[in-house]
Amino acid sequence: MLAGLLAESHLTPFEMLPSRVAAHARAAGLSDVRIYLGDLQRDVLRLLTGRGPDAGRGGAPYEKELTVEGTVAGRAYQYGRILPAGGEGATHQRWVPLLDGTERLGVLHLAAAVDDEHTVQDMLALAALVAMMVAGSRDTSDSYARLTRMSPMNVAAEMQWQLMPPRTYADGRVVIGAVMEPAYQVSGDAFDYAAAADLVHLSVFDAMGHDTAAGLTANLALGACRNHRRQGTGLAELGDAIERVLLEQFGPSRYVTGILADLDTSNGRLSWVSRGHHPPLVIRGGRWTTHLHCRPCHPMGTDLGLPTHVGREQLEPGDRLVLYTDGITEARTPGGQEFGLDRFTDFLVRHHADDLSVPETLRRLVRAVLEHHDGQLQDDATILLCEWLGPAPWSSRTAPLAGVPMPPPDRNG
């Protein structure tokens, strides 16, 4: 099954995934193959049929959309678990999460005549390969974009989403998750992360304005950050290097606030610089939070010439570091009540205590913010959350924290 599908994967377009996966799945006794992919905001799972300009036309007799909330498929997606799909007949049906690395793409429905550990392992292996095939074709597929979008997207958001790294990353040292709202109208916010040896870089940017010009400014700041970081520019000089690029392009007419941070995963030492931005937040032990303190420098692009101060903090294994923009805490109800910093931190602490994975915690937080704001945000809202697992790599906690599917327990104990 896997060898045959892998051989065909190099020349398989996005639209042909359902038919080719189903054909090769039969070699392992798997049937009733259905691929559901999450929409941009991770509220709905949409059936990939391979037909039509969105590759989602037809699909009868199956449901074309399944909600993440309130369905078995949605629970498999939320918790990273293989769950029974129910149904009638002699087959055993399951929902299997689809992940590209640790980024949640959707779920795979499969059925088999037997229900044993070998079959479950085949299902997991097939889901892993299908996820890689989806991820490998989505950047060049307009059909994927149409299938996973529920609303029209503005030009600024189109640029931002193309530039952002995946919204979830995990290895044996860290679990990273990120969200941006309003997903289809975001303009001046951006986030970034990258790893090099033991060092993990994290950054968020908030450009002035709420238009395409803000998106261009944020894009330029992020690109400049990556460019200079990859040339070896240190954290203390990085903000000034970004500012020079912004001034060269825009003069002093556009500016960006942001947090630039480096985490040494070998020992938990965090260094960060604030460029006119809200300080980072740390959640420790799932019980309390603290805002880190460091004298901020001026926003990048204002050319004020203030000195850069580098803040330092010693993290403990299990700490969650949170970088965010003001659209999260300043989201208001129609009556004017802010979501607020206290509610924001309380939500993160409560869901940390519930042992939810990082990406699922952020998905639920965004839902809460949007509900508080009656579904409409007046400003961009971005969160970048990084959990440090500790100095010893490949902790056994990595899989559940990232929402990676685990096989059911051995029935023989």
C-alpha cells in the first residue's frame, strides 16, 4: 500500500488524491476512504472529492462538511486521537487525524474488515503519507485554497498567510503554536519562528494601520528579520537591522512594534527584545502567570535612536511562553467591554490545566475571543505560544502536547 502510493505521490495532483489513496488503500484491506480537511479557522472539516474548482463538489452520499465542535470526526481532530466512526455493516470504521509533522490538516475516514493492532498501524501509516501528500501539493493548488476557505480573503491576508510558517511545530524540545485573526482580513500582524541547533527564535510583529500598506510593512519586517538572522545578526542588533530596512523603503512614515526572542533549548535560557510591544507572558506549572520585564526600545521604523535592552529569563521545563498583539486583549463587545489581559491569561491557565495540546488551546482561545467580540475583530489579533519541554530531547510528553495521534492501548495489556 505505502510503497505503491509513495511511488505515485511525485506526480499526483491535489485533485487526484481521493481516487489514488482509495485505490492503494485496498491493498491493505482498507475501504470507505474519505479525506476531510480543516478550513482556515479550524471550525469545519470539508470533504475532498477531487471534483470541481474547489475539489469539493459532489461527494454524495457523504456529508460534505463536518463541524469540529460536536462531531466524532471533530473530536479526533481536536484531541489527536484515533476514534471509532460508528456506522453500520460488518466493517470497523475509524477517524484518524491527518498531520503534516504536527500541523493539523484534517482527518481521514477508513474502514476495515478486521479490528486489530496491525490494522490500526496501517491506518496510522496511511494517514501520515496522505498528510504529506496534501502538504506537498497545497502550495501550488488553488483548489486547496478554495476548499479550505469559507469567506473571501483580502490581499493583505493573502500575503501574510503565504509568508507565515506552519501554525504548529514540535520536536523533542519545544511545542510551538500560533493563530492570527481575523483570518480573512488580517493585515498588519505577523509571526515567525525557526530553529538552529539548540536555539529557537520566536517573533511577533504588529505594523501600524489596518490596510494593505500595513501588510506590506509587516511582510518587510519579517523578511528583514529572517534575512539578517540567517546572516548571524545577534538579538541585540536585530531590531535595528530591521529598522534600517524599513526606513530605506518607507522613511519614517511606517513603523512596526514587535518582540524578538531566542530560547536556548539546552538550558531554558530566554533572551528577548521589546520594540515598543507588550511584554512576553510566561505560564508556569499550569497555575500562575507572570509578565517578563525589560525596558522597551522604540518601534522599528520610528528612528528614535533609543538604546536596545535585552531581557533575560530562566525558564523551567513545562513553561509556556506567550507572545501576543493587542488585538487579543483589546477585543471589545459591541457594548465596549474589553476581552482584557486577565481573561486572556485565565483562559490560558485553565486550558493548560486541562492538558489540552498547544494548538487546541489556541484554537479554543480564538473562538472565545471571537465570541466575546460578536464574531468581528476591529484589530488584528495574533498569539505565538511556545512550550519548553526541558533540556532532555524527545520527551515522552511531546506527542500529547502537540496533538499527535497515538495508537490505542494494547488490548493484551
